[in-house]
Amino acid sequence: MIPDNLQIVSKTILPEAWREETAGLMAAGETLLTWLEVDLDVGLRYARGFLVVTDQRLLARSPGEVGWQEWPYRQGLRLNHHDHAGVGSLELHDETARLGGWRYTIGNNPAALRLVDEFDLQMESHLSGRPVERPEEDVCPKCGAPLDGEEECPVCAREIHAPPSTRTLLRLWRFAKPYRWSLFWGFVLTLVSTAAAMVPPYLTIPLMDDVLIPYQNGTPIDIGLVMLLLAGLFGASLVAWGLGWVKTYILSLVAEHIGSDLRTTTFEHLMQLSLEYYGGKRTGDLMARIGSESDRICQFLSMQVLDFTTDVLMLLMTAVILFSISPWLALVTLLPLPFIAWMIQLVRDRLRNGFEKADRIWSEISNVLADTIPGVRVVKAFAQESRETQRFRAANAINLAVNDRVNRIWSLFSPTVTLLTEIGLLVVWAFGIWQVSENQITVGVLAAFLAYITRFYTRLDSMSRIVSTTQRAATAAKRLFDILDHVSSVPDPANPVRLTEVKGRIELRDVSFRYGNRSVLRGVDLAIEPGEMIGLVGHSGSGKTTLVNLICRFYDVTEGAIRLDGADIRQLSVADYRRNIGLVLQEPFLFFGTVADNIAYGKPHATRQEIVAAARAAHAHEFILRLPQGYDSLVGERGQGLSGGERQRVSIARALLIDPRMLILDEATSSVDTETEKEIQKALDNLVRGRTTIAIAHRLSTLRKADRLVVLDRGMIVEVGNHDELMAREGAYYRLYQAQARNVDVDMDETSGEVPRVEHKSKGR
Amino acid sequence: METTDFQLARNVFGRLVLTAADGTVCEGVVPVRAFPIAASGEGVALIGPDGHEAGWIERLEALPEVLRQLVEEELGRREFMPEIRRIHAVSSFATPSTWTVDTDRGETSLVLWGEEFIRRLGKSGLLVEDSHGIHFLVRDINGLDTASRKLLDRFL
């Protein structure tokens, strides 16, 4: 029971182990506000401890100690938090010394941050005498932990650590629903075709007992009966064949459709997700999810489930038939079944491990390839061909060794299944002969039994596969639903405000942005007039690109608002809004296709005249004409065959063609040499004319045309003004400019990220 | 014995204070190993709070005893790479999987996101990264007991 005075403000529930103990500590009227369970001691060994913040003091039980320590709020008390390499640390100081320190693994970080926040709030309230002002917080509805701008609660994320359950597969019903009638008919056909397949063995009974055995005993063969029975055999087989064909066709078709729907839906959803999502994912992983995982599900649905259902139906029907003919023999026949199934499962289990291992080793080999082929220039430059060959050889050798081991078990597998089946048959033979000798059953019955069981013993092998294939399909389904369950962090409004005539006035009001638990932008206020050109200046990491990303609405602001012509951009439809933005990036991306296609990317129905006009304005026309097929030349895969400057001009033409009201140049000229930069600059001057422009540039000289320069430092605007004003002020901009004029980086640590990469310069033809 | 061109001391706030040969004082330096896995005893940098290198130790064992103890104490407080001694159980062979392990720092559990988070170190060493980015070291697979090795083998 929780006593009344233990009101818990944070919505989290106190861990059971600490509940009683902390309750006993609370003084009358004291309220427990938040807590942190630390799991490391000062020497970083695993041990449990507990920290509590109440409205009167900080309480701690350090790991390995028995008693509690307390620090009532007083002047000078400070709780510092930092983390390094997976270990978080809290340190309590006053003006004179360090009072205490606690360590925890990074999983507890959200709770620790909450504790520090609460501590600071309480301290402030105690020192100032004012009641606690609690800011409106974005908290996880489930556990009350702060969300820190993340979509997924870092605390609750732990619960998703469970391996994928096969129940995930049930969620595929959403995709199967449109095909439910086809599925229903498929199932009916499966039932009937399996039943038809049950007929031929049954007919062996009269064939034996009424035809062959009487004949051996001297009775002539009844031709009519034989014809009838044979016709029955043939007919049943024919029906089973026809029905099997139709059902396989229908169900495969449905499975293929479901797989295709799944792929398209996933890709469609993926395209809607914000950049934030892509930031945390590897391309290869996403490609695999949409490509091979959906294929795996499709295979599972069309082949494995179908086979398994058929097998189960067959097993049930066989059991019923066998029991109806002769219960005792049926019992003996089915008795070894579980045992055989278990044996098969055992071998298959080992085999599966081996196959999985082989899969993983295979990826090792492709890793060597993926590493070496794109880096072949470096390999050759350093004459390391033999070393790479050696690496490949080594990976291949491991592959060989693993496969050898798999093959050893694999080669044993089929003979083992056969052996088990034979043993099962042997048992039936023995018991059957005994029963025949006792006149309990006829020879025909025994023959029918043998015919039945050879059928399903061989199916046991394929049935045993269902466990692992289901597991695999569940994993695949889970990975796809991971994407589908993700909600875009920049949602489209339910009732978007229509954009009519865009003037291009951008207003940032007290904009703050946090990425994870890191504050990137704080209180940015800026109004950009239509047609104005703004240059963003600052060290890398000062928030320039983040600001631009917010204006493009790749992310949404954490606090404050961005307005276009007076309307909050969150009220506009995302696609509508972005149509008014032209973006030129540091490394232009060209899609696979012709130059013309690439220029017309943002406006697929542009006329050829428009494309040429845009290319001319971007100073790209002439070099495009020099290409072997002019505007129809193929480029792509990052525009190989075009130099950095040429690619950049294509991307400028692309931005020009959509004629946006707002233009964003993110380091548009920093990956090219000065000569090319001049050409690009000419193209850019055409582009900028009359548009609201926001330009980021490392080389301050490229921003000489800017109406105003905005200097950012650590997420805040520190100076605004034109070049001359800022130089006169001798502030942050002056220092940056001086440093560049001297051709020395202000601080190598901070600016090294912006030094243009050498490889790009030499890519020209 | 190597001579150092700096002095180290611990202040009341528990921070390391470095005094260079030229008399400049740097408060709150932290030791960082340059090769934490390949050669943990060689090359330890002392990084100041501004992120700049304030001192460099070529070899830890060549340091004067007092200094070495200070540095090792500080390293022990910062470095966190539990060494897996035994794997008790794994929740499943499909990832994400929760492992219950014995480490040199006590018993704990870790969540493995996927097989790709296990990195090979040399011939028989492994580095396992858990879902929070904490690295667990397996110094020598062959040094583990059979049960642990069998469990581990399913992920390799």
C-alpha cells in the first residue's frame, strides 16, 4: 500500500523493492516527486542504489551502503549530470566540495534527467520562495518519462525488446482482408482436394479383399468390379489434381497480391516519414525490409502455410479414416508419429542453426565486396590488391568451413527421415501381420493402412519446417510493421490552410529545437522579408543546417513557430508548402535517368523549352550540350560522369525550374574548387534574383551578396547585420572573417566538419 | 622509469588537476586510452575540459607509482566495458534477445538488437554492443564454459 503522503507527481510507479523503504523515510507532509534507480557503484560494478527527490530534500542510498543520506535544499547545492560511453553520472556539489556521486547505465538516463530537472525546479523554488513553475512537458503517456522530442519513449522502448512473436503474423490480416473470398474458396478447395487424395488408398481395401485375395483362393476376377475400382482410383486422382491445381493457383495469386500490397504500402508509408526517421536508419536495412522481407512473407503465405494446412488436413482425415477402419491398428500406426516428429525436429533444429550461420557468413563475404569495390581506387593507389584478396579468401574459407559442417548434418538428414519412416512402417507391418493372423483385420485393410501412412510419414519432414518458417516470417512481418507503425513526426494537418499567392515572408518566432536530449536551437527570432537574401554564418554545430531543416519542415520545431506569410507552416499541407521551396545542397543528388529528367524532377510535366531555359539560367546548358547525347545523356548513381560543379549546376537548374518563392542554399558551393565556384555563383545569382533566399556557406566570401548575415553560435543568434556593419562591430562575425582571411581555421575541432572533401574535387572528367 | 613533464593531483571536487612543466594548470582533465582494446596500457591522453589534449602518457606502467594510481583510479571510474565471463541464459535466439550474463562487474542483463552488433576482435575476441550502446567484451570465446559457448555460437 502507498501511504497518503507518498503522492507521486511523476506518473511512474515506484519499483516494488523501494516502495516500503522510501515510504518510511517521508516526513509528514513531504511529497516524493521523482526517483532514480542507479545500477552501478562508484567503481562501476553492478549494484543497486536509489535516489529520491522530494519537495524538501534529495535522498540517496548509494549502492553497497546500508543507510540513506539526505541533503535538504540549500544555497549552493548543485546536481551535475553528464554521461560518457554508456555510463551516466550524477554529482552533487556545493561551493566547497563534492558531496556525492552516483553512476548508472545509460538506459536509466531519462529517469536521471527527470530527477535533475525536478531537483533544479525544487532548488529554484526553495531559494526564491516562489512555488514551483512546472513547464508544460511533452511526456510519454505510458510511463511519464519525458519524450525529449523523440517519437518513441526511451523508457518504454525497452518493452519492445522482446523477440518478435508469431502473433505479429495475425496483423497481416489487414492486408489479407480484401482477398478474403479468394482465401475462403482456396480453403474449401484445399479441403476437397485433400479429401479426394484420401480416396485412392481407401480403394485398395476392396481391391485386395474382393478381387485379388478371392482370385488367389480360386475365384475368377470380376472384371466389372475391377473396372469400377480402377475408374474410381483414376477419377479420384484426376479430381485431386484438378482441385490442387486451382487451389494452388488461387492461393499463390492471393499471396503474391498480399506481398505486393505490403511492399507498396510500406514504401508509400516510408516516403511519408520525416527525415528524422531516415537519420537513424541504414539504407541497406530499409532496402532489405521492403525487398526481401516482404518476399519472405509472401513465400510463407503462398507455400508454407498452404503446405502445412494441407498436411494437417491430411493427417486429420487419415486419422479419422484409419480409426473408422480399425481402431487398434490405427492406434499402433499413429503411436510412433510423435516420436518421429520429435526426432525430425531435433535434427532440423541443428540444421537450422547451421543454415542461419551460413547466411550470416555469407553476409560477411558480401561485406568484403561492398567494402572493396567502391573503394577500389584506394586499394589500387596503395597497391593493396593482394591484401584484399587475402581478406576475401579468409572470409570465403570461413564460409567453406561452416558449409562443410552444415553439409555433414544435411547429408545425414534425408536418410534419417527415411530410416524413421521405414521403422514406423516396420511396426505397422509387424502388428498388422499379427492382427491378420488373428483374423482381426483383412489383408486389404493392412494394405490400405500401409498406403496411407507412407503418405503422411514423408510429409512429416515438411511439416517440421513450419516452426522455423513461421518464426522467420514473424520476424519479417515485425520488421515491416516497424516501419508501418511509425508515425511521421511532421504530420499533415487535418484541415490544411490553402496556399494561394505565396509572397515568401518567413518569420521565426522564439524557435527552439531539441534533438534527442540535446538542445540544438534556442529562442531563435528572425523575420525574413520577401525577396531578401539571408546568409547564415557560424561554426559547424551552431545550428545552421538545423534551422534550414526546420524551415523546410523536415522536422517540426520543439517550441515556438515558423510562419510563412503569417500562417504557421504546421497548418499547411506538407507537400503544398515544400512546392514553394527550392533546395540546393552541398552534394547534389542526381537520380538515375537522363539529364532532362533530372532537371524536371520537381516538375515532371515541364516542356523541353522550360528545361533548356532553366539549364541556360543555371549555366548548365553548354556543358550538357557537350555530353554525347545532350539532354538525353544518362546520369545517375550520384551522377557519375559529371563533375561536382556540373552536378551542382544541374541541381540549380532543377531548383530554377520549379520557380520557388523561397530558396535554400545549404553549402551549395563548398564541395567545389574556386574556379568552379565562380561559375556556380553566376548560376546562383540568376536563381536568387527576386526570391527569399537563405544561404549557408562556410566561405564567407560567397555570402557577399546577402542583404543580412545572421551569425549563429551554439543554437542562438548572436549577431545580425550586413557585412560592413558586422565588421565594424568587431564581434563574432569579425573573428570568423579574420580567421578565414588569415586562412586559418578558427578552431580545427569545430570547423573540421566543413573542410571540403578532397575526393570530390578530383572527380571531374 | 619514464619522466613525465606534468604533475597530477586530485582536488576537493574529486577532479584531476594537471600542472604542466611550464606551470600552466588544467583542472578537470580526464584520461582517455588511445587503444582501449588493442593496447590498453599504451598511449593514454589526458584531455582537458575544453576537449584539448593536455598531456600524453606513452606507457602507463612506466609512470611513477602515485601518478599511475591516480590515472588508473580515474580510468576505472570512467571506463565501462564489462567483460562477459558467463552467459546464463538468452531469452531467444531470434533478436532482439535479452541475455543474462556474468561479468567482471557483477551479474546483469543486456539486450542485443541484432547479430550485427557483435563485432569480432582478432581471432577469438568479441565485442557485444547492447541496445544502449554499452560494449561488453568477450576476451576469448574458448575461455568460456561450454554452455556459454553454445549459446554464443547461435549468434555468430
